[in-house]
Amino acid sequence: MRRLLVLLACVRLFGRNIVVFALDDNLPFKISTHAYNTEPRLSVKIPGDLLLGGLFSVHAKGDDSSCGKLNEEVGIHRLEAMLFALDMMNQDKNLLPNISVGVDIRDDCETVNTGLEQCLNFLLESLRNKQEICSRNEPPDVNTGPILVGVVGPAYSSLAIQVASLLRLFHVPQISYSATSSELSDKNRFDYFVRTVPPDSFQAQAIVDIIHSMNWSAVYAINSLGSYGEGGMRSFEKFALSSNICTVYQYQLESNMKPEDYDKLIKNFLRKPDVRVVVLFCASDDIRAVLSAAKRQNRNKHFIWLASDFWGSKFIHLRGLEDVANGAISIELKTKRQRLTPFYDYFFSLKPENNTRNPWFKEYWENHFRCRLSNTSDVPFTRRCHGNESDISREHYDSKVSFVIDAVFAFGHALNSLHQDACGGKPGICDNMRRTSRTQHMSYLYNVTFNGTNGQVGFDKNGDTKGRYDILQFRENVGGQSGIYYRIGSWIEGDLTLDGDKMSSYNDSNCGVPCKPGHIRRMLEVKCCWTCVPCKKDEYLTDDYTCTQCPPGQKPNSTFQGCDHLPIKYLSLTWVVIIIIAASIGLFATLFVIALFIKFMRTPLIMAAGRELSAVLLIGITLCYSISFVLILEPTTSTCIFRRFGTGFAFCLCYASLLVRTNRIARIFRGTKSPSFISPKSQLIITALILSPQIAIALVELFVIKPKIQYSYGNSEYVVITCGVQTFTVIFQLSYSGILIVLCTYYAFKTRKTPLNFNEAKFIGFCMYTTCVIWIAFLPMYYGMGGDYETIAICCSMILSATTILVFIFVPKVYIVLFKPEKNLKSNSRLRSRTKSLECAGNDTINSDSQEGSPKFNKAISSHSPAVIRSSSPGSINSSSTNFDFKTLQVSFDRNCEEKDAGIRL
């Protein structure tokens, strides 16, 4: 192709002129510029064989597109650091022997427009120095002028992104000493960009680690516009979310905000006074505006400021606001200050007369010392500078200075490796080195490794360096100064170290108090704020917001993070002791009564009591007491069988015998004829017949419904083990006993007016009334409380029922036998004859105090002896009457008596 037109760049500089570069292969070399803005700007130019460009924010951004005030630390300090590094490198005989490196340093004024314009100047100068030889037989292109090998800077990420996008079009390597946006790690977009500082993602992780180590759970966050603030905040939010740190409110500052806008922001933060930490990814002006708003709200000691490296160890944004910033924690790139001593010795030796290569140094001097160097100076100061001012404080220095020096030396070491490979160690620039492309320069830059001012310097695949930070704390009024920064820790490649002894104390920063174990967070309307709500007794925490019920038989552990098995319990020890004592007393009392009845079994009182039914009743009482001991044992298959069969059987045995007794008394006094089936044998048979349905029911139930062990989980503290009993079977068994109780009560009530000799009917009545009360109280307790209270209810019911029978039926007889023996003597013929006659007639108890003349007595006698001779007086029988033959009465009674050997002697 004879003619090749290459459009190098066409950049619209936001209202400024358009710049177009073209190469024409028909000419030796031609650069055409159209409508280029030729407004002169100051720069630092030092000639050399190789040329490094430099972009520094010597001035701050002014109104519109103009430059503003001078930046002393971030501008002049860093620019002089590049010049210092250049001098050191050119003086080092081991680096680029016989090759000088020059610089072309420009001021970007913290604006994208100016930065791009100055960047284009580097490219113009490089192209003007290029000479093209077109003959086919001649060597390829050789650049005979200074070679632009790279650009150092700019400082800010927003500028660096734009400049990097432009420089990559021309394959110009770029090293930034301060741009930390994580966006610049994308090598698909910024493949010619590297930096001597770590990306913001590292300091965002460091800030999150600090918050976590201080046990802060909720924070506010503010960021400036631009790649630095927005990218840093995105990284912070990402790491904060993974560490369960809540950003209650995140605010991005807008351009041209008014003071009242900042006041409104602080007032919003004060809505949640428990949240005190404010994370800042902001530029200096924004930091100062936020602090000023806090001071206007009289919140000098309220907030805890946690700032990124833009705050670092700077004082410029703290002047007059030291009380608000007191205790602030800031991140700063880790530097070895002792290695910067040569630079600051150099810097503080500079005077306006010996530093003429820096065109901005005089302006710096005048602003710093607030004086005027000449009458032509456009500064608002009237005092003349004498040029020997020397009160520059070495405490105030810029932390990025060392990274500027490392950036310059990174180019130097990369070019030195390139020179060795291209020129074979021959001093000076050889033709091979001149023919190398910037792409080759970039490959050497990626592989460079050297020991810089901050330690080992090298770049990873993304062009980043390792993350190393110092953690600083600002304190006001220290040693008469306005404030000072203390190093309280470090963060090195993910490892955070804080020195608690050097730190001031801090308040908590939480949007809700930490919940106690067993409590969950219930979120409120405000983001991340909560109140604590307790879980139920049987629930544990699956997370901070959810209660989950433990499986049956388990309860939450002490930390409420899981469940433990509940202890198995049958009966409480207190109830066991009570039941054992009560049953033992009752059992011993019953055995005593049995022994007494055996001893006095042939006495009139015991014989009249009906020995056979009394024996059956005493067996039933004994079973009631004995079964209580079985019921309190831990349930097994055997004990469950005995419980289901024995409980109903014991109740039925007692009330069946009582029913037969009361029925017999009722029948004896019902009419004039002798009742049938009143003999002891008949009574036992009837009792057995009444008992047989209960036995049949229990046996059928045992075969149909197998006994099993059942675990009850109604209590949250333990598991109750019981015998598994179907409710309907219990109801069926106890219903039969209940029917017997009702019938006994009926007959006891019916026979309540029997003669005095038959007061046993009244005692049976008292016994049954009391039994009804016991059962009425027992049933609700049994069916209502469940668990181990079922067993307690049954035991109490059996013991009380047995005791009631023992007290009302047998205690009166025991009392007579032991304390009224005269009423139980055989010598009492009248008692003996009445006892014998009615024992044979009804086999029931006759009170020794019954009177002969009662109508009932006469009726009983007449019913058994129709041949009786009437007494001389109506209603009475005279024993001495000649008309009454007791022997004949005895013979008549003996016909109906089964105990014929018990003769009656008069």
C-alpha cells in the first residue's frame, strides 16, 4: 500500500478543540494538527535519551475547567519525589549505563479534560521525534530522538482510567502511584496499566476487618463521585455483606452540594444514635464538608470516622475540625518512613533560587510561608519572602511519595533488563533497543522485581501490588499540637493486627442490642435494625432470625444452637416417697386388722361382721395398697400388665364385697320372709359372679391391645415414661367399678335407718359417700393432667379408697375389740343369742346395744319362729316369761344356721 492514512486519535475534550494526528506514507514523516489548542502550560522538562512522562495534580480543580489552588503535599511533594528518583536513577551506574532518562511532567489540575490534554502532549512530542525511512533496502524505523517509554501518574482513579484508555491506543506503558480503583485491575481494558499501590478491594477488606474486630455490626457509609469513591464503596459493600456487617445507610455525595445538604445527611444519621461508625471513601473536600456538617450539629464526639487512604495521614482536611475528627481511624498505605529520609533531606534543602527546574516551586513557597517573593507575584500576601524560611514541619508529609519513587525505579529496572537483552550490556542505547516496541517494554515491566522504598516491588497478572496498610488513629491536642496520627496496627496481605494498648476506647455501633442466647432478631422498618424476641422453650436457633422446634424428646442446648436429648423421668422423688409412706402405713394397718380378726375370729363381734366377706374385703384393701408399690416402678411390659389387670381387679374386689354386704342387709330388713342366698357360701359365690366381668374385660383387653411403653413429651424439661393405655379401656374398666360404687351407695343410703344394732350400714354409707368424693376428684386429675400425674392420680385414688374402707368398715370393730372388750364377751347371753340368731339369719353385724323390744327385733324373731308365745306386754319379749321357750327358738334358728355347733346358752 503506497499510501496509508492512520487516524491516531480524535478526542473531543468536552468543549475544547479537536486534535487529529495522521501519518502519510508518501512523505518521510508528517504530522498534521488541526485546530489544536496551543494555550501554553507550565511543565517540567529534563532532556534525556529516554523520556518519562509525568502527570501530577499540582493544582486542585478550580471553577469550570480552570486550575484551582496549589496542592502542597499531593502535588509538589510527589512531583519533587519523581525528580528525586530521576536524579538517583541517573546517578546509579548499575542502572542504564551511559543512558540518561529525562522527564516531561505536566499538571492535570485534578480534571479529566486537562489530564487528557497533557497526555496528548506526550504523544505529540514522541511523534515529532520519530523519523521514518521508507526505502525497502534500508533498516526499519529508527527513533533518533528521545523515546517516550512510559508515563508516571496520574494520582486519581477517575483520571487514570481516562488516561489509561488513551495511552493503550499507542501502547504506552503507564504506572500510577496513587490510583487505587479496582476497575483498573481489568486487563481486558487496561492492559498497559500497572500501579505501585494496591487496589481499593484490599483496603475495603481491611476496613471490614477493623469493623469486625471492634464488634461493630452496623455502620453508615459515604463515598464521593468517581471511580475511587464508587469502586471503593462497591468493594466495601461486598466484603461487609459477607461478614454480616450492615450498612444502615449509604450515601453517595453529589457534585456542588450545599452545606445544608450535608446538614441533612448528618441529621439522617442521627436518627439511629446507636449507629456511630461512618465509613468514608471520599476526597479531601468531601471529607472536610462532612466533618463541618457534624460540627454544625454539635456532634463533635458522636461519630466514629473510619476512612480510606484518601484521608490517610493528611491534615489539610482537618484544619479547624480536629475536635470532630478526634479518634478517627484511617487507612494508609504502609511505608517505611526511614527510607524516605534522603528524600526529605533533599526536599527541605530546596530553595526558590536552587530549584529552578520546578516552575511551581516558587508558588509553593509563597503559599506555604504566606509571603511574596516578588512584586509581580499574584498572591494575596504582603510580607516579602527572604528565601531562607525553614519552618517546614516534617511531620506533615504525603504517604504516596514512596510509591512515586518506586514507580520511577520500576521503569528504570524494566528498561535496564531490556537494555541488557537488546544491547548485550553495551553502554548507551543501541539500535536494537531503539527498534523495540512499547509492547516489549510492557512485558519487561510486568516481570520487574526490585527492592524499593517500601520493600519488594513487583506486579501480579492484574498489574497490582500486594496489599499492605498501616492503621492510624487521629488524636487532637497532643503535646500542644493541633493533632497527631498514631499507628495503632497494620493490615498485611489479609492479616489484621491492632494494638489495643495504643487505641482509644470506642463506643459500640449497632442498630440493635446483641440478642441473648435463645432470642432471635425481629427486623424493624429501619434497615438492619432489630429488636430481640425470645424463642419458645422447646425451640433452638437455626440462624439469627429463625426459631425451630426441637424434635420430640429433645430440648435446646445451652447455646440454643442445637438440641440435646431430654432426661427420661418416671415420677418425681417427692411423690414416690409420699406414695411409699402412705401405702406402707395403710398396708401395715391392714395386716394388723387381719391379724386381729384372726385372733378374735370366734368372738361374737367378728362372727357377726361376716368373716368371709370381711376376709374378701381385706384382701381387696391389701391389693390396693400393694399395687401402689408396683405403679411407682419404672414401666416395663410386666409392670404394665400388672397395672392394667390389677388396678381394676383390686377396685372391683373391694366394691363387689361391699355391694353384697349392703344388699344382704337391705334384703334382711325388706320383708317378713327369710331372704334367700344370705349364707356365707352364697355371698362368696355372688361376689365371684360380680367380679367375673371385670376379670373377663381385663383379659380380653390384654390380648387385644398389647401392653407397651409410652414416652410422653408434654414436659419441656424431661420425658415421662408411662404404660401405653388406651383411654377407652381405662374408662371401660373404671366404669364397671364406678357402677359398683353407685350401687353400694344406693344400698347404703337405703339401709341408713336400720336399728341401732345394724349401725354398720351407716358406716358403709359414710364410706361410699367419701369414696364418691374421692373418685370425683380423681377422674379430672387423671384425664386432665396426663403424663406422670396419671400414675400419681391412680396411686392416690387407690390408697385413699382403701383407707376409706379400712377406716369406716373395720376401725369401729377394732376399737371395740381393743378398747371395749366387755361388749364382745360370750357371757353376754342376750348379745350371744341375738348375735347367733341374726348371724344365722343374715350373717351381718348386730350392735350389742340393740334393744329387745324393738319392732324390727320382734319381727325378725317372729319370722323365724311362728310358734313364739306372745309376751305379757305388747312389743316386748320377757326372757323370764313362762310362755317363751328360748330353747325352742334356738332349735328354730338352728334349722337355718350353718354353724350349728355355736349353741346358745341362756
